[in-house]
Amino acid sequence: MKRWICMLALLLALWTPAAQATAQDEREAGIEAVLAVCVEELGYTATSGGYSKYGDWAGGAYKEWCSEFVSWCAQQAGERTGVQLLDVLYPMQAECQTGVDWFIDRGRYITTAGELSGYGQQWYWEDGVPVAERPYTPSRGDLIYIEWYKYNRIDHVGIVEYLSRDVDGAILVHTIEGNNKILGPEPTNVQRYTYRLDDASIRGYGVTQDFIVGTTLQRGAECSAVATLQGWLTATGDFADEQTGYFGEVTERAVRAFQQREGLEPTGIADAATQRALRTAAGA
């Protein structure tokens, strides 16, 4: 029996990197398929009355359509490749905040400020460095969320095509967007745009990959990241309740118990040090 267990462990060890590589390849292929559709749509122009086929597809033919454009491209790419991309890599969003919330719920929204409102500080899983100290550099296929009007809301979204540098060495973010009313013509169209990485209107990025950044979690938070946290606490024997995704009193006690055992400050708040230690302890 012991021999079979050892063989199974060896097979799993050999299989896991291959599985991870396959998932990475599939993710990158999905991004390329979506961007290919976006490129094909360059030049599409809404009517003078504001009609767009993207809005029509999403149920609002004459509504603002930047969000619908990205979702439509994901849907089209999925149909072409036979792979589910909408609601897997990218959200079905009829407005920008819906998309932001979708990424937040999956732990895949990275702010330019380094802090997620209602949650806490964001930091990199790799080394625990706060995002505020090392601002995130987007990748090809990330969604870029813009705030134009300073009303504390997201006004616009596009998709990152590539990065470059200007003559001064500043990073430039090149995007494909629909319905950009600030930089685009009237009536609006699908067009390429360029931003400096430090453009003050950029509020955050929706990323396609898990475990790039983490967000400090504490009582009151409710999202898939909390459910993941509860799963890790279950694996370490600190949590025995249902993994609901809500950070309540029981989860707080479990976090505090783990912190005490690991020699961390027992705050009950799942900060970078706590989550990184917990993920390792859980074998995740």
C-alpha cells in the first residue's frame, strides 16, 4: 500500500506542472482569441442616434456600450474557439461597475491606488509587497477601468493590447476601446488609444490570472476570496463551518487562532503575512 501511495504522489507531482502549463496556455489562447475579435472590430461606428450592435446584443441598443463591446468580443471569441471565455476570463458587463464587481468577487481586480474600497490594502502574492509601493503594470488582455468625471465611479473600460515606452522611458498602455467619448470622435467608434501608465484617470485593472495580488480581508468582506480563505483555514483545522464567502465572527476567530499558532499578531484580520502563511500551510 505504501508503495502505491508513493507512486501516486510521484504521478501527481509530475502531473501538476503540466496541468498548470496547460491552463496557462489555454488562458493565453483565450486572450489572443478575444483580442483578435477586437482588432477586427476597429472602425465600427455607432449611429448618430447612438445605436450599436454591442448594446443591441446586450439588451440596450442605444445605451453606452464600452462594457458591452468587451463582453461581445469575448462571446464571439468563445463561439469561434468552442471554449467558454465569457464569464470565465471576462465578465458579462452591461456597465463598468458590474465588471469591476465581477473581478473583485474573484480576487482579480487590481487598483492603481493599492487599496480596494470596503476591503483593504492590496499586495503581491509573490513577495507581499504592497501594490501602493510597486504599482501594477498591466498585461496583454487585462481590462482597464477608467474614471473620467471624478464622481467616485468607473466611467469607462477597454482592453489592453500591448505596452511600450515613450522617448522619456515612461510606460505607455495601448488599448482597444469602444465608445470612448473623451478621446474619440462623435458618433463614437471602436478605436485604439494610448495612456501613460501613471494617467490619473486609470482606476484599476481586471486581470485574467489568479494569485497575482491579494487583498487584505476582514470582518464584513464578502467575495470568493473569502471563500478561498475559509478553505485554507479548513485545511489547517482552524475553521469547520460552511465556506460561505462571508467574513464574519467565526472566520475572524479562525484567522486569529491561526495567527496565534504561527506567531503572527492575532488581529483577526487576514493581511498579506497571514494569507501568505496560510496558503503555504494549507498546501494550496
